[in-house]
Amino acid sequence: MQSKTTVPQRLDWEEDGESRSAHWRSESGNSPPKRVVIGHDQMTADNAYRLACEGTAIIWRGDFQNARQLLQAMARRIDNKPRKARKAAPETSPVDTFNLHRLAQSQRARTLAMLVLPLDEHYAIPLRRAPDVREACEEAYGPASGEGSVVSLREVLGLVGAHEWRKKGVEIAALGARIHPWYGVFSPVRGEYVELVANQPLPSRELAFDIGTGTGVLAALLARRGVERVVATELDARALACARENVSRLGLGRQVEVTEANLFPAGRAPLIVCNPPWLPARPSAAIEHAIYDPDSRMLRGFLDGLAAHLTPGGEGWLILSDFAEHLGLRTRAQLQGWIDAAGLKVDGRIDVKPHHPRAADKTDPLHAARAAEVTSLWRLVAA
């Protein structure tokens, strides 16, 4: 997947009778708000929520911990907002439920993003009781540019959370080690797809390609299973750096080569693995490219190019959830049609039920689809 290039933007406002301006940061790609007010410790949650719903940014000048509490109060007002009574209507289709859920989540995120913080030229937050977020910001944004900026409190909290994930890592049982995800790189917290790759017999231990490697977890797993050489490809700059760091940390640098490529590297391999984004929908932010694959472009690109990159008798392993099928975003017949059109045939498939908490959460609007979801490893060969 390719990272989204953004043009630097600025937020302009009036404060203490002066015109001010700062670099506007938004990993979600939100534009700078047109209206700005100054927030302080006496601001009520009802007032902050009203302003945010109107699209007015609140630059916080009070206590940092008070800002966190205010954000939580605003979120409660969104989550507890009573739904308007509607006339009886036909049962909502799964795809309509999905689209309404995404719309609600997007609106929620935009509203909460209106509470913003200042960062000084070194990424420090110049507020009382503010934590030190400089290292977390450097990991996400790169070295400090020497200019102050503003960013939503919600994004700052996300940066801090990602920084802790990166420090601690995610335990991967099949690896017997931890993978350390970077901010903006999909974390391998759903272990069922890793288990599928760990348990499937290898067609060869000579060479494998890992397409769209992300954190490098599958490339590392193949190397740990004894594959002599693994070429892992990626386009996203953060993912490239993340995968290289993980491979080096695991001592697999001689076996695994992480290279920048659009899907396939040059040449052929007896094993080619791909775990593409599972949902054929448009991402609303650059950070969502690991989840959403518009028009199934990566999935179809992998299928279309697979036969030309397999050695005779080689196998392509497609790791894919059927979540999209239960949501009505893709049908099994469509998937099979793409496989057939690519000159491939299915030589076997193993399935596993997800075991993440959301699959059992009956309050989730998408519970029915999550409860029915199955993740599969499709063994594909040239027809």
C-alpha cells in the first residue's frame, strides 16, 4: 500500500488581539478548521461539544489533564446521543449497516478532533501537567522542524498509545518473539492469520515472497520456519522502515530482504504469500490503508500477477477474511471469478474462526458479520 502525500497546511486564528498561525497536523487528513476559539479550564463540556459539532476548533490553553477529561465528556455526549425515532422501514441490509456505521464513526472522529493542542518547536506540549510526547511525535512526524504546530488531542493520545506498542511490541506465539509495530502500520494483534501461515506445510524452503509485508511478521515467520530466503515487499515508507527494524531485531537480516516494490519483486518464487486489506472500501484517512482496499485493487493485483511470478509447481497463499462477504461488500462468486480470470485454481483452503473480543460483542452494530466471520488461507496454483 502507498502512503498518502500531504501538503503542509496552517491553522490561523486570533488570540489576545493578535493574528496567529501554526502548522496544522492531521494524520487523518482533516483540513484546518475555519473557526477557532481558545479553550480554558472553565469551559464546560456542553459548550465544547456544541462548538465541536459546529466545526469550531478549540485550542486548549488550560491544564492538560482537564483537556483529557473534557474529551472523554464530549465522547460520552456523542455515544449517548438519543437516536431520532424513525418510521418503520424494511430491515437494513448489511452493507447499509456498514456504511452507516462508518459514517457515524467518521463524524464522531471529526467532532472529537476539534479539541486541539499546541506543540512547540520541539514537539513539547506547553501546558500544565502535560506528558512528554516528544519521542512519540518524532516517531510519527519525523525530526522536529523548529516550528510550532497544532494537533488534535485525540491524535496525540493515539501517538502516545502507538509509542507504547512500539516499545513493548506484540507477542507472536508462532514466532516465539515480539513484533514492534510503528505508528500507522497495522499491528498483528489478530493472531489467527499468523497461525494459518505457521501451520500450513511449506511447498519449498528455498525462496518465498511476502507481498505487502507491513510489520514484516509473515516474512519473519517464514524465515523462522526455515525458508532460506524471503523477499518482502512494501510501498509505504513507515512500513518499510518498521519491517526492516523488526527483521533486524529478530536477527533475520541474512534471510529476509525488505524491498520497496508495488506488489511483486522481480523473478519467480515457489511460495508467494499475501495478506491484503480485507475490506473493499475507500479509506477515509491514510492510516486506514491497511484495512480498506478500494475496489479490491491490491487483492486483484495480487491475483492477476501471481501466476507470472510462481515457479512451476509453486503455490500462492492468499490470507483473507470473509468479513466483506458477510457485509455484502463482496461475494464469494466474485472472488472465485477473479481467481479463475487470473489463470489460477484453488488447490486447498484452511479456515479458522477469529478469536478477537469484538466477535463476541453483541452491542457492535456489525456483530452479525463479525460473529460469522472466517479467516482462510487459500492455496492457489497456476491452472
